[in-house]
Amino acid sequence: MIRTTAFALAALIALPTVASAHGNDARMTEQAGMIERGRQDGSITWTEGLKLRQEQRQIARVYEDFMSDGRVTAKERRIVHRLQNEAERNIFRAADNNRQRLSVLPRVGR
């Protein structure tokens, strides 16, 4: 009985950290996919793609720094969420700014 209770308590304590990491990974993956789709269809230029991917790497570094102590506080989660929101706005702006790769030119870079 005591083991079961201790295990359940440990699982509840670890759950927000695991859920937070999963949510962050899923969102980063989705944003990377948005950038790649924009690169494929030409709505995001090569240089825009470089800048957007750099922004994604910076967010990942911030998140890793926050996770260095093994957990992310609510304040840190809000910071990462705000950074991801801004990155997503930047992706949409880059895709909708009427700069496109000329369709006759080959796709260059990642």
C-alpha cells in the first residue's frame, strides 16, 4: 500500500515535467514542419528559412537551459511559450510577405 502510494505520488510529481517536454517537442516539430513546407512551396526564401531555423535553435537552447535542473517552472514555461508564439508569427509573416523563390530557379539549401 505504501509503495503504491509512493509510486503514484512520484508519477504525479513527474507528470507536469514530462507533459511540458512533450508539448514543447511537438510544437517545435510542428514549427520546423511549417518552415520546411514553406521552403518546399517557395513561400519562404532560403535566407528567411535560415533565420527561422536559427530562431528555433535559440528557443531549444533556452528550453534546455531551463530543463538543466530537471524541471521547468510555470514562469519558465510562459517564457518558452511566448518565444514559440513569436516564432510562429515570424513563420507566418515570412510565408506571407510576397517574397518567393522564382519558380524557374531550383530550391537551394535546406
